[in-house]
Amino acid sequence: MEKKLMSVVESQQFSKEWLEIEFFPTVRSMETVLLNERSGCKDLKGKGMVSFFYEPSTRTRASFEIAMKKMGGDVIFSTENASEFSSVVKGETLEDTIRVLNRYYPDIIVSRFANEGDAKRAAWVSAVPIINAGDGAGQHPTQALLDVCTIQKVFSQVNNITITMIGDLAKGRTVRSLCYLLGKFKNISINFVSPAVAKMRDDIKDYLEKHGVKYQEYKSIKESIKKSPADVYYQTRPQRERGTAFDLSEDKGAFVLCEETADSMPDHSIIMHPLPRTEEITLEVDLNPRSVYLTKQVECGLFSRMALLKMILS
Ligand code: CP
């Protein structure tokens, strides 16, 4: 990824060098700007963003729109429910929608798509950069970027990390994008903990093997803590909107993070979750010193998205 950053479609597009030399320092500088000047900066003055979401979102949409405004840019059009209130209901294709939005002169389009592969289709016909804010059960590359930023912030690097990914690994797009991104770093080990019906898909396992990333599958969080203690525990929720029917709490707590399980994790470890959280992390874990999912990880979302917009637009 040596040339100028344009669209953000999938995590594989980023190189380790770009992440370490350009992205992480820009994220840190955005954090400094925001914390020192609470009003933000004016780097994106005169730039306009279209925010077009076909699926619900709290964090991704809010943080992109706030990032744009904090840097002096405008959100020139925003819709949170394009699946119901855009002309897709009348049969308009994604390609036509993107071509038309291009004619309203945005500088960037941030979109959450309903189907895997839609981000690529949109980027293919768009003259302005497209940011994939999640495409069905496919990928969520900006989530993976903020996730590695969180890991880098806590451990000062992303190499030499063991991470345990828990939950709906078959349909969760955040873990897929995170695996692709972690495959760029050195000496990464991944533990997968999920019900049999929600195992990580083979395309990701093939990618990890090709990139020399060791992975192992476990039947419960407790078993993984005992056999392969990790630096990062990355919990995810059942993707009910994509047809996932199992209840994580049914299996004797094998996949639910509770206080007792959290306390048995290595002292230096952190607990992450892309959110929203449902039944898979009990509320008392929020107060565990390892938990970063409602604090650092959320903030890294804003700083990372500010950095991305600045790198693409300014
Ligand atoms: N993590 C994440 O994508 O959250 P939202 O669905 O609220 O954007």
C-alpha cells in the first residue's frame, strides 16, 4: 500500500509498513489534537462526506461523522436506514446508487452494506473513495484498524501477540478482518473458541496458514486460558441478524465471559469486544482492569477514523 490511500475495502489491502510508519503515528497525532484542542482541527475544511448505511450502526457511523466534523469537514448527506428508505426498495442497483451519489460531489462515501462483496462493487464504480463500514458477513476493515491500534496502544507493538477470538466466528465480520490484518505482523498466534456451528471459516484459516500465523481451536474459554494463555481476549456476539440461532449462555458458560473467567486470564491481558455486547460478557466484567471494550477501544475508533479521513482527504 505504498501509493496514496484511496478506498478502504478489505483489511488485506494494508501493509505492515503502512500501518507502523504511517497509520499508527497519524492516529496518535489525532489523539493529541483532540485531547489538546477539544474542538478538533480544521484539516478537512471544505471536504464533504456522504454517510450511507444499509444496516444499523451506533459506533461506526457516529465515529465517522464526528471525526469528519471534529476536523472541520461536513457530513453533506447521511442516512441510517438505506435498506428501507433509499431507492434500493424500488429496485435500484448498488452501482446506480453509488454513481448517482458521486454526482453530488462528495469527497468520500462511507457506507455499511447489506451483503458480502458489496464494498468492492461500490468501489469499482465510484470516482471518490469508498469506505467499507461493514459488508454483510464479509469484512469490517476500519474495525480491524481500530482494533490493532488498541493493541498497539496497550502493548506498544502488534508483533508477538497471542489473541483468543471467541463467539460467532463464522458470521462475525470483525474477527475476519482482524485475522487478515494480524496476518501482516510477526509471531502472531490465534486461539479460536466457538460453538461447533460457528467455527472460523476455511478462507481465513487458509490465509493464516499462508502467512505463517499459528492457530488452534478450543471448545471453551477456560480450556484456551489453560492451554494457551493470551495477551488479548476478543469476545464477539451471536450474529442473530444473519441467522445465527445458538445461545452462547446455554453451553455451561463455555463461551460467556464472566468475572471468574476474566480473573483467571493473565494479569497483563486485555479484554476487547467490537460491540454491541449482548449476553456474551456479563456486566461485572466491565469493571475488570483487563476490560478495554468500553474505554480505550471505543476511543481508538474515533482517533483511527479521524486518521483515515485525514490520510485519504487531506
Ligand atoms: N463495532 C461496530 O461496528 O459497531 P456498530 O455496529 O455500532 O457500528
